[in-house]
Amino acid sequence: MILVADDNEDNLQIISRILQANGFEVMVERNGKDALERARQARPELIVMDVMMPEMSGMEVLEKLRESAQTSRIPVILLTAMSQNDDVIAGYQIGADYYMTKPYTSKELLSGVRLVLGRSPSAA
């Protein structure tokens, strides 16, 4: 199960469709606070999360995930329009497993997901 967190409905639908079409189960949240709660309850296999979200940013969610023993090992991909070197470095320093910038292709998203999950490029 992959948790996708983004406050933009179009982004949620696009990411969900790409993942579902490639055999992944998806659950969605529309803000950082709800994403953190869902991650604590459901313990997804992976989280794909926007950085700029209401109630709690993706960076704040990532910090909280890494602070807790129950969620510290959940892999996180930050998927964001924030593409400055300092943003990317900050994401990795906080504990992101992968950092992708928008715009992205479906192939790039799937490659990142499979890389983080340790699956071969052709596997779902």
C-alpha cells in the first residue's frame, strides 16, 4: 500500500492512476496532518508526498515520521515543485529516501517508486 499525500486534487488523481495502473494499491490524504495520522495507523509500504501542503508541510511530516520508532523506516518520496539545491538537500537531510521535482513523467515516478521499494524497473 502506498500513501499519496498532496493538497492538489489533480496531482492526487494523476499519481494514484499511474500507481494503480502498475499494480500498486493506493490511499490518499489531502494535507500533512492527515497524512501523518494515516501513516501512523496504516504503516504504508511507501509514502509519496508533496512538500507544500496545508496544516503541516511534507518536510514537517517527514521529520515526525523519522522521530517515531513505529514510522521511522517507512520510505518517503518527496514529490515537489521545490527544485532549488537547498530544498533538495534539506529533504535528504531530514530523511527523504528520494526527491523528485515537478514536472515529472509517469516513467520517472514509477522508476523512483520501484527504486525506493527495491523492485526491478519492470516489476509492479
